[in-house]
Amino acid sequence: MNYWLVKSEPYVFSIEDLARDKVTHWDGVRNYQARNFLREMKKGDAVLYYHSNEDPIGVAGVATVYREAYADPSQFDKKNKYYDEKATKEKPRWFCPDLKFKKAFKAVVPLSKLRETKGLEDMLLLRKGSRLSVQPVVKKHFDKILKMAES
DNA sequence: GCCAACGTTGGC
DNA sequence: GCCAACGTTGGC
């Protein structure tokens, strides 16, 4: 089983939105590195749900991979903002998994706290200029963040 | 294949 | 709103 982190701006789609919808298509990712990680996700993998941009910035909860990545339908839809004219049904460019709500933390574990925490220094998220919206997370870091959320 | 210009992300 | 750090695009 693998561990991941996905970023979302809460005003677009927050952990509360996911809690309401239960399952969502994680579509609209238009970065090749992020896409490659999406394709590596396996059913049952655990995903940290990160709120970016809006206070409080940090990890807001946990989701699980519910369906492995398939061709992202938004790339074929001319009216969609994520439409990609170079993508075809035969050769899709972009993929999305389905994510299922698992839990929302009582309080967001803030980015500032993550930065202060010993043992998390080498997390991809905390590297300077890391803008990647889908990232792998090692179990050790994942477990640590869960503990922080509970305390 | 190089690289300048431009666009985006995301913390502050 | 600013801006650093990237990623992408397109001319050459």
C-alpha cells in the first residue's frame, strides 16, 4: 500500500465537499509529473488531503483511492476549462482516479507545524518551491501527520 | 536542443 | 498583492 498527498484549494473543493460527496473524480490535473503519480495510485492507497492557499493552510484530512486512474473526461470536453485539443480518446493525455472520503481532521494540521516537526524535514511538500499537486508520501511521514492530527 | 518569454502555483 | 520557483511554449 502506498501513501500520497493531494492539494486542493478549499474554495474550489475542500475536505468538507468530499465528505458531502463521498467520492469524487480527481480530474483537472494538467502537470505530467503529477499525472504520473496519479497513474501509480492503487485502490486502497491512503491520501492526505491538503488545503492550499487559504487559511489555515495544511493537511485537512484523509481520503482513499477508490478507483484507479482512467482517462480524465474533462480533456475531451470543449466547454471544460481543462479541455485539451491534443488529447484523443485513443491517446488520452490526462488521467484521474476516484478518491473516497475517509476522514476530516478536527483541526487542520498547519503547514507551519509541519515545518517545525522533527522527522518531516525531507517531505517533498516542505521542499522549497515544491508546487507539485500530487506527491508520494512515505509511511513514516504519513503516520506522523495522523498522530499530529489526533493530538 | 536552447532559451527567453510567459503563465501558474502557492506561501507569505 | 507580491514574487520566487517552476513548468510550458514557441522561435530560432
